[in-house]
Amino acid sequence: MNPTNPTNPTNGLSPPSCHLRVGTSGYSYPEWADAGFYPPGIPAREMLPRYAQTFSTTELNYTWYQMPKAAAMERMVPRVPAGFGFAAKLTRTLTHEIDPHGWRGQAAQFREGIAPLVQARRLLAVLIQLPPSFDRARDHRLYLGRLLEALEGLPLAVEFRHRSWADERVFAGLQSRQVTLVAVDVPDLGYLFPTLDVVTNPDLIYIRFHGRNTRGWRSGNMQKQFDYNYNPAELQPWSSTTIPRMAAQAHSGIIFFNNHVRAQAPHNARILMEQLENQGFALGVQSSKR
């Protein structure tokens, strides 16, 4: 684990007041029924209400693959408890397959699609996940700045995958815009953005656990990439030190497990929830001790 950012020191860990939520990146996985998280034969439409019996938040993955539609967002809201919140991943045509001429219109379309979550006060964050190829070149810096301006007013969080963005000037720029830098748990590969606990937005911390399958990440195969099962000892430094340190600098936080293969994500999320509860955190509107 990397040491805390020297520009954001904290002296001691007081009783936690940060409102944390823990969940998974996506929830609609048929294989989770095979692994025992969902009952056998569960219809896809029943997965979200069942998921919300355990977790108080989810990260919407499908909005990366396709532009969100307002009608679909409206239908999701009554299917979860009143305190349930969503993070929505920005569509890939704005992060990975950028149209230099049409991206502004797509940004407006994304805003329109997630508007029901905003209006219902259920949108916790918009995740701008950038690919490893998106390094800190000048044209990328300019585009990211314009994209953040186009999405201004939404709760924004940026996840970098290229390590060139691990720079104090980047952190200061995000802080000036009140944009959250996403903290990640990933394999120790030279090109990846490192594991840091830098807090750039006092309103929100955002942490994503991707697993530590080095061979899977090198393969480029997404199923292998996210096939990893954390053991409690691997999560303990996060729950006992890193998350409390970050939480001491923010009002709220969301934590997602992206190692979705074979329902490892919900299993690991519940382990972390129990560890955080033992640290004194009250998690979302649900408890892991059900």
C-alpha cells in the first residue's frame, strides 16, 4: 500500500463520521445464481431488488456499453429501498471510443439519460473510467478538461489507468473542480495508475477493487482480468488504515468490487463491510450482518 498523499495529512483516526456505502460493479450476472448469491432461475428483472437486500449501492456498468435512457432509469428507482444510491459509468463513446466531433452531443445525451436519478437524488457519482491508452498527453489533458466542463454540476469521479496521471498537478486540478480521484486496488504493473489514497473532493471518496490477477490483466481477457478472490488479510489494510484515513477527509464514500467473476465481488464486499463495521463505520442503509 502506498503512503498517504503528503499534501493531505491526517493526524490520528477519530471515530468515523464519513457515510460509506459498499457494493459491486454491476449486479446483473446470471453466473451469480450458479455461485449462490442469487437463487437458481432468478429472472434478470428481480436481480436488483434482491441485490438491494444486501447492499445500499451499485455501480451501473451497462451505461458504459450503451447510452442510458431516462425511462429505464425511472423504472429502477422504485425497485430499490429509499436510501439506495447509484453510480453510473460514463458511456464508452466518451472515454474509450471518442468521437472528436460528436462527443459534446453525447455528453448532453448522457445527462438526459441519467436525469431521473438526479431528480430522485439517487445519483451518487458519474464514473469517468479512462483506458490505459489515455495517457497524460496534451490532447488528452485538453479533452478531459472539456469533458469535465460539459458534465459540470454532476458528481464526477475520474479513474485513470495510465500511471502518467499520478502527478500533484493533476490532483490539484481535480481538487479545484471538486472532482473525485478514484482510488484503485490493481495488480502492480508498471503502466497502471498506482494504488494511492489521495482525496481531491471532500464531498466524496470513491474506491474500486479490481483484483490482483496480474496474469489476467496481461492477457487482455476481461473474464481472466477480473477473476480474483480477495482474502480477508488482503482487505484488512484497507479497512483498518487506508479507508479510515481517506474517510477522515470526506463526508461520504462509495466502494465497489469489480471482480465479478463467479460472484467473488459480493463475497468480498461483504467481508470488507464486516471489517469496516468493526472499525465503527455505519454502512449505508443496510448492514452486512443480516
